[in-house]
Amino acid sequence: MRRALPLAVLATALGGLTATVPLTTATAAPSKAPAAAQAPDQSAFQKVTLNDRPGEPISLAVTPDGRVLHTARDGRVFIHDPKTGLNPLAAKVPVYLHDEEGLQGVAVDPNFAKNKWVYLYYSPLEGDTPEDDPLTPDVNEGDAPFEITDEQYESFKGALRLSRFKLIGNELKLDTEQEILEVPVDRGICCHVGGQIDFDSKGNLYLSTGDDSNPFESDGYVPVDDREGRHPAFDARRTSGNTNDLRGKLLRIKPKAGGGYTIPKGNLFAPGTEKTRPEIYAMGLRNPFRFDVDPQTDTVYMADYSPDANQPSDDRGPAGHGRWMVIDEPANYGWPFCVQPDIPYRDYDFATETPGDYFNCKAVVNDSPYNTGLEVLPPVAHSEIIYSYGASRQFPELGTGGIGPMAGPAYDFKHASKSAIKWPAYYDGKPLFYEWTRDFVQAVTTGPGGEVASLERVAPDVVVDGPMDMEFGPDGALYVLEYGTGYFAELPEAQLARIDYTRGNRTPEPKVAADVVEGQTPLTVTFSSEGTTDADGDSLRYRWDFDADGKVDSYRQNPTFTYEENGAYDATLTVIDETGRRASASVRVIVGNEAPVVTFVTPQTGDTFAFGDAVRFEVQVTDDQPVDCNNVIVSYVLGHDDHGHPLTAARGCSGTIQTPLETGHAGASNLRGVFQATYTDTPEDGLPARSGTAEVVLEPSNG
């Protein structure tokens, strides 16, 4: 039986770089070192950038040999190679892109050293899902109608797929795909896909899935709109609260040789139980975007997002809360009925706009017409931490601001490891809790019953900007994927980085620049290492590789090189200090194809609009290649504080985008209408494609 834990009610208002250091790692299984009684020197943490061009970063996974796979939502899989300092493209997975869909999680097999399997969770680009037609600028066929017929609904049915692929060298072989599992979803309408993948010590695979429900028509409270003719995606009871649906869940399966899976013992519902899915380990989750399985105990640390209402409502229920939970047995966490066992949401009749009864968290009844599972659900389990927008009385360490909870890994200290950058034993067994909107990392100390004993800031002087995913590597350092500050795009602050715990000497920090980064052949480029530093004042050696062939082309600090052939080149500088510590930084040079320039003719930043308006747009593209307006994609993102929700996209140089009438952020401040235009050219002769982007931010008059 799920243990009862004390509530933690925290508030009442809601250039690519790499570095290596000399190390050796013992192979014998070490005994656990006792944790230090006093927190280590926080100034000893050092952040080293590994890739500052990761696309729109989503997820990462570290291989046993220290390479780092990291995904971009548009289907690109990069791999950071510490031996060369390069970040080659391992694969480009064809994906369906609408709202938040695309390429999500990545993980490596527990037996990766032998079988080379890499797991991806993605939206396959197949089937006949409607797409926007540029020839009809006032209609977006790629958006599912809010009022929908059965025939229309059928055309937007799709799936997210969990598959595995062989990683051979630094190339992910897409033709080796073995499909493991598919999660049916509703396409053409936002939001929440989850997508984290991890394994326990028994080889069981865990996958988190979002509720696939639209939160923007329910005033920031629970979406339980079951009006006849309404799109089912406005009712989250059909997914998270449905025992016969894989969405809004933590799934636990055992992959089979050759593809597919079996069901391990001990999930929430035994195989054969009527109106249930045996894959479900935990349910009642909204967007369990990040979780981690403790390698020592197989305990799952999970974070989940809430609706965005800033204040509680007598008619609708509590304000938005973030949640962090310790899952050591199957459980129901309540969404969309309850935040905690004693914090219910309130039912609501969207047809008459009248509140109903509060949900009974001890015996939740799912009476949605879209529910295909059990009507009476398991009782709602406690989350160890819940928090809202304001200051917390119990955990003031969390501060105030937006709500973006992320469950990070628990550190597994290896006493026998000789790594010079591994984290200290003080953090052994402590899971990390990090916040995407508040930009911090906290170490969690739990008591004997799993309750939270304390939170403490880790590396407070290390800046993390929109931490998206993190994982400890075999070297005991923490690898972090940062999103940056902005809206569903490749942002300047986005990067893959490593957070080391230094002992004595520190890693040098290289900087690279070039006087030109694109042009026609022959292209002469003058490179610069100005700004390269070493905290210890060591003398540095410089090694330049201009064409990414693994050979040193220059030992100068500021060399010049002429490119004679068209192509894309990552010119990489490696600097080495007196102790052998090294780091690399690169700048991309494109020869033969210049980037298109994209601008908005209309609208312009600072213009006003009202939620519910149809906003007309016109985009201008200039390029050295012929311009095809069919390749222009204009996206509408609801901006809220420093994050956003992509709601729709249209193709063409001109057209109309319909904004939703309801924002789903009742009482929220800092709402924006963000319009992004992207154009990718199609050059001939094998030249690399180039993209250009533009963004305008509109102010709502009724937000």
C-alpha cells in the first residue's frame, strides 16, 4: 500500500565546445563511500560548454564511453565526441511537427557496450495526417477543429513511437529500427507529450507520456470539457484518468529481442484486468516531462506540471502547482481530479458554465463519456513536494516565479573512480531537483520514509539557463542540456554543458571567432582565439582543425585558412593546459550557400492584437537560392513569462493565423503573442541547406 507522507505545500499563490581531463576509472565494483557531513566547497564547481549549437534541445543520454547523444525537436540527433571535441549529426529522424510533437526522449540500452542500441521516442512522419496548404492562406488544414465530426477526428489520429536504433561509430543507423511501443495520440491540437526514457537495474524500460490535452480553453484550471461535438482533447479524463489509455502515465515494460515488449510483474494493473493497460506503472499525470530511476534503489523520481491558473478559484479549484514525487510502487497521482489526496479540483459544466462537486480523491469516479477504462480509480497518492508561484513556507529554497519542475538524476558515487571531475561523495544517493523557469539545481535529502528532509542549492555560481535535461556520466560529472530563454526555437543561450567538481587545476575555457562564416569559394577566413582563458594562469597550447578531419591544421593562436571546396565546416580550436586538461570550441563556416534572410512585413513587434483575432501575416525572404514560399513556416506561440506553448503553424509567405479566444492562463500576467517565421532553402549540388528565422512579439489587448 502506498505510504502516507506529510504534505509539502509550498505556497499559496501560484561556438560548440568540449573538454576532457586526464582520468582513469577502476572496473571493480566499489563499496559506497560515506557521505561527507559538511557540504563541499561550492566554488569548486565548473561549467564547461560542449556544444553551443544543439538546435532546439530536448533530451540527452550519456554512453558508457563518455559520448553524449542529444536531440533536437526537429528530428536531429547530435553526438558529442570528447575525443575530437566535435558534435557531428548522428541522424536526422523524419518527424511530424505540430505543437509540441517531434523528436523527444533518448536513452542508451543498459547493455549498450555490447549491443549498441539507442532508444528514441518520436512522432513518426507517416500516415495521412492533414497538413496546412499554402494555397489556402486563410485556412490551416493542419489544425484539428475544436468543434469536430467523427470523420474529421479520425483523420487526425496518430501516434508517438518508441523505437531503438544501432549506433555505429558516431552514426545512428535509421535502417536498423526496431519498434518497441506506440502511444496513440490526437494530432493537430496542443499539448503535452512527456517523452523521457530510462531503465532500472533489472532492464525494465520506463517511459513517461503526457495527457495529450488542450489546456487553453479552461481558464487555467482542469480541462474536463465533454460537450457533445467538442474535440475530445479538451477532456483530460479520457487520457490521464483513463486506466485503459497509455497517455498521462509512467509506463514500465521489458523490451524483447527483435522488438516489442513484455510486461514485468508489479505494475498498477495485472495483465488481463478488464478495462486496463498492463503497461501502466503510475497514472494521473499531466506532463511528466522529466523523471529518473535511481541506479542504487530503482526508485523513480518524477516531476509533473500543472495548469497555469495564478490563483485558486471557489468555482474551479486550486491554483497551478508543480509536483515532485518519489515512486517506489504503482500509484495514481490524481490528474485531472486532484493535486494531492486533500486538494481536489472541482468538476465544471462547460455548457452551462456552472461548477459541480469537488472530486473525491479517495474514490475518484471517472464518468467522462470518453473514458474506456475503469470508472472508479485507485486512490490518489501523495507527492512529496508541491509548490505554486509564491514563496514557500516549508521550502524557501525554491524561491518564487514560474512553475517548471524537473526531476533529475540521483548521484551514484564511485569510490574507486579516479576521475578528476567526479562529484564528491556528499551527494551520493541524493536526487537532483531542477527548475526550468527558475534556473536552479537543488539536491534533495530524503528521510527513511521517502519524505523530503531538506533541499539545498547546488553550484549556485554556475548559471543554467532553462535546464532541459541532465544526467551523470561515467566520469561522475553532470551533463546538462540548456534550452535558453525564449519560445520553441534554437536560442542563443542553448547549449550542452558539463558541470565538473574540480580538485586543484581547472579546465581552460576556449573562445573562437571568425571574420566571415559564409561565402563563395575560394573563401579566406581569419580565425581568432581572443577571450580564451585559464583560471589557473597556465600557459596554453593551441590546436586548430579547420575541416573536421581530425588532423591539426595550425598551432597559431589566430590563424588564417582558405576553403577551396563548397561545404559545411566546423572549425575547431582545442586548447591544452600544463596539466593536460583540454577543451574545444568551434565555429561553423558554410561555403557555397549563404543563409536566407527572413523578415516580417506584418505584423511587427509591439503591435497589439486580441486573443481570438485572426492575425494576418506577410513574410519576406531574400536568398542566394530561388525562394519557394511553400517552405516558409509561420508559427504562433502563446508566450507566458519566459516560456511558451506552440499552438499552430501555417505555410506560405502570407496568410492568416487564428489565435484562440481563451488563453488557458486565467489571471496570468506577461502574456504575449509570439509569431515566428522560418525558411529553409533547398540548394543544389549537395550543398548544405540553410535556414533563416524571424520573430515578432505582439501585446494582447485582452490578456
